Amino acid sequence: MVEKLIGVLLSDKIFQGIPKGKTRFENIELYEEAGKMYGLTPCFFRLKDISKGNTEINAFVKIDGSYKKMAVPTPKVIHNRAHTFSKKAKVKLQSLVDDGIIIFNQCNRYSKLKIHELLAENEELIPYLPRTLKATEENIFSMLENNHKLIIKPNSSSLGIGVMMIERRNSENVLSYIDKKEKRLKQISFSSDLPNVLIKTISKKNYLVQERIQLATFQGNPFDLRVSVQRNHQGAWQVTGVVGKVAKSGHFVTNVARGGRVSQLDRLLEGRLDFGETFQKIEQLSLSIAKQLAKKLPNLADLGLDIGLTSNGDPMFIGFNGRDLRTMFKNARMLDTWKATYSTPIGYGNYLLDTLA
């Protein structure tokens, strides 16, 4: 008899890889370790495996050292780690919530502009927010009047896909971007008219133009930070870990998927900034951001923040990820932190189960 379940909602590809031990960026074993810490049994399933009003679901559960697909009671608390961006998925999740099931990180992707607007409602956070507008020709040229560098990026995608940069150099502007076909960095100079590639990009999709933060550098390359902010076993927000992302030499995007590399924060700050003081600033800003978003977004509990750091050690908000992949901590050899990014949400799930008891 399986007792005290915690549900983990996964995407199809991750779910299908469980029997073979091939679950890509999700480390299922770490959910198991976390479950043992709190006396919980994790069960893994897809959105298609659960339905409104049904008291049971078919899920993978580890029994006697191996995963078996079996019928279990529908978990009362579920951690959403799946792609649930479609309208159909959102409706289904909400129907489960209406049945009394708690789903934390119920929605895990929001538009970048919406996140910026929600944070700007808190006046104390405004100094930490780069100016951000919908990307139109008018807005781009308007922002170039007061900013030497701008970032053009999609409003909803992640992993640094489609990101461009504009830099003002004396009497001309330079657009930098990764060519999709040639897969290399290309640059185009322009003055009064936007390059065709940029016009086509912002006209086809929903893009933003954002003030480019003058990031601190490491070995001549800009870096920013991924900050894991999660609710813990007491229901409180905490910063679970901070890891650096350094851009590839000659590039401006720090995303690992676009050629960036990870590094521990103390190495990035060594000899230039005080680690304790800088970490405290990062922690304070990250917690303030999480608490502000939690006021506006339902059931938020596990997120990854992209935080820029100026050469003076001042943190600035860059972006928000509601489905942090966590592998950067592993790749930076921060193994205890990596494990904690799994155990902390499970601890929060246990806290929620106790509130229902």
C-alpha cells in the first residue's frame, strides 16, 4: 500500500524515459531521496493520466528498487514540472484545483512583459528593473536615444533562443545576432532604418526591447546569475542556490544552451567584490522578487531568476523561469545545492500535505 503520496507532473518525453533511466534534465532519483527525507512517496505521471473527478491515476512508483506503473490515489499535492502552456492544459489543471487538489507552479511560463509589469507595481523594485517595452521600430529608436545597448528578445521563449543585441557606436548602430542557418554570430551596421532581419523578426513574433545591463565580466566575457528561489518545508521563501553563467568569448548571450559556461559565484567575484556582501544583495533582491510575484501569481513555489550583476556588485533583474532545469548547479559541481533544488520543493509539498491533514 502506497502511503502519503506527492505527485510530480512530467512532460511525455521525461515520463517515457523513467523505465530506462533516461529522464534528461530531470533526476528522478533525487525526488526519491527527497521523498525519504519527508516520509513521502513520489509518483510520476503526465497530464493525460489524470482527470477531473477520478480518484485514481496510473503513475510510475518505485517499488522494490524499480519503477512500476500502477494505479494510485490521485495525489492531493502536485508539483508541476511539465509543459502546460496550452489553453487545454491550463483548463485541465484548473479543473483539478477546483476539485481541491493543490498544484504548485500550476502555471510555469508567463510572458516576460507581464512579469516586468507585475514587478514594477512594487516601487521598491523599480530601480532593479531594466526598462522594457514591446519591440517596435518606434520603441527601439526611442530607447536608443538614452541607452548605448539594447537587448531584443522573445516575450515567451527561453534558453536564449532568438536574442539579439543593438549597440550604439558613435554615429551608427550595430545589430548582433546568431544566424540560424550559419549558426554563427553576425553583425549589421545601420543608422536611420532597422535591418531587414530585425524588422522581419519583430513583425512575425511577439518580441521585447530591453535596456542592456552593463554586466560584470569574467576573463573579458559578460556573466549573469541563475538564482534558485523556492518555498521550503516551512512554507517560507529561500534562496537555494546561485550559479554564474559566462558568455562564450566574443558573444553577448550567457545561456548555456547558446554556448555559455557555468561557474561558481565565488570564482567570478574573486579579487574584485566581497562575496558575503554581494551574495546578501542578490539574496535580498531575489526574495523580494519572489514575494512580489507570489502576491500576483497563484501557487508559485519554485522558480529560477536570471539576475545581472554590475561591475559594482549591484544586482539587476533580467528574467524569470517557472521551470528551472537545475542542471547548471550540477555542471558547476555544486552537488549539494543541486540536490537541494529537488528536496526543497518536496519539503514544501510535505508542508502543504500537513496543512490539509
